[in-house]
Amino acid sequence: MTTTRPAKPPLRIGILGCANIAKQFVRDVAPSPAARIAAVASRRADTAAAFATAHHIGRHYGNYEELLQDAELDAIYIPLPNSLHAEWAIKAAEHGKHVLCEKPLALGLAQAQAMFDAARRHGVMLLEAYPYYFQPQTGAMVGLLQEGAIGEVRSVQSCFGFTLPKSPDNIRLKPDLGGGSLLDAGSYALSVIRLAMGCAPARVMADASWAESGVDISLAATLYYADGRRAQLSCAMDAANHRRATIIGSQGVIETEFLNHTAHQAGDDPRGFMPSRLRVRRGVGATVAFEDVITGVGSGFRFAAEAFAQVVAAKDMAAIDRAAQASLDNAATLEALAISAKSGHAVDVAISH
């Protein structure tokens, strides 16, 4: 006689906020058996009710605190403006909720450290959600690095930019909400660098152009590592869409587009997802051909929610701790980059251990 194990119940997630990114997250996570969107909150009761009706969500609340008090929720997804991440992640932890928080995790190292301290103090898990990071393609890239496909990583060039619609109401243009190209696009480019280099830089030097509102509209930087390696980062909100990283090793090269959401071919996905290229050159010579690496595709939101559900179910604190160290390194580096861009001087990175 054979028996089947009962399926694990889905992670019950509540969402703080009803912005466009929340709509996309709900849409993509809805088909997953591993996670279920059970509730949503807004600062306006009518907005939360309309969102819940449109997306078939069972419960809705007219303020964030009420959602955090919902005993039938396991976890909270935070897609709020950058300036609100720390406050609400800490409050969620205090209510015993696991937290999946959109990037960038925080506005600086002190905030990020406080968020992780709160999570540990209350026995919950906190994970920063870069959708591309949970893509099968990123897993394949990490596998190539770990197996030594390109030898020792010597340098990385990483860029991400797009054209921002010109609207004074856009939160990306508001300094008090954590706007600017560095925190928005640059955080992505930096996360790829940290993934490949394996640690934070020792110091950084950045140069930026500034929007009328006071946020950086574009930025370029060099990152200097304690062992002599270097990386280069660029980000922009006034350029054609571009998103690519080149990882250069002692014995080869990896190129990746690290897209959040992927499809096998253009036009394959009704949500507009596009192909994301990953290729590797296993050798030092120009005559060595690049190999395309083909992986599974889909929504980074769904991959992130399912990965989070898995580590929560397994109580995999080792995985959370590894991700936490990367998030702390990135928060410290972003803070140093911002200071450098404003001062015009190189700035040491305050590493957290």
C-alpha cells in the first residue's frame, strides 16, 4: 500500500498597499499552490475594498495596522514606497508576521539592521524581494559561478536604466519617499555585483546628475574591493531601457540581462514578459564561443513568493541569514554611493557582520 503526504498548506500572505506593483504581484502569485493572497490593506477603506473585489481577495482593511492584527495571516508583502519599508517591516515582525519586502530593503544600513534585528527578536523571517534573484536563470548563473565555469571573478560591470514618465507625482522623483535612480534601478545593478563578487566593496566613488526635485536622475560609480578587485555600476531614469551585467573571471565571462520576469520568446506571454539572455564563455580567448544557457521562465513575483514560502515552511534560517548578509552589504553600499555622489569624494563602506 502506498501513501501520499498531504500537501503543505499555502503561505497566507497579506499585502500592505494597492499600488501597481501590488496588482502585478497578486496577478502572478494567484495561480501558485505554495502561496495565497488572503488579505489586502490600504490607507483608504474604499481603495482596499475595490482592490480586493478586483483581485478576488477575501479580506480587506482600511489601515495597515488592522491587517497586521489578522491572526489568519502568516506573512506580509511590502510594496510600499522605499521610505516606509523599515517602519512597516518592523511592525509586521512585532505582530509575528514573516516579511517579504520589495527592494531596496531600506534607506541605509541602520534601518536594514533594525529590520533584521526585529525579525530575529520576534522569531520571524525577513527577505528582500528582487524578483530576478529568484528566477531559474539566476540560479543557473550562480551555479556557473560556484562550479568555477569562469574561474575567479575579477570584475563586474552592471547597469540598469529606463525612461521615467515625467510626472511630478511619481514617487521615484520624491526625495522624502526614497526616490532616485540609485535606490530604484541602481539597487538592482548593485545586487548583481554583490551576487558575483561575494562581498561588499571597501569604498566607492560615485558621480550623479540631479533632477529638479533633488533626486539623482542618473548615476555611475566604481566600487573598490579590499582584495584589489573593482566593479562598475550605472543606473538611470532618463535613458532607453537597458539592463545587463558582465561578470569577468580569470578563465571566462558570463553575460546576463537579469530580467525580473521572463518568457521563452517575445510575444509568448500575455503579460508582456520578454526573453532574458544568459550566456557563458568558458575560456580566455576571443575565439572561444559563448554558450547560451536556457532555463525555465515565468514571473519573478511568483518565484519569489514560492521561494519565501519554502524557506518559511522549512524554517531555513541559514538561507535567510545568507540573504540577510547580502541585503546588509547592499544597504551599506547604497548609502556610501549616495554620500559619494553628493560629496564628490570616495567613501568607505560601513560593513555589517
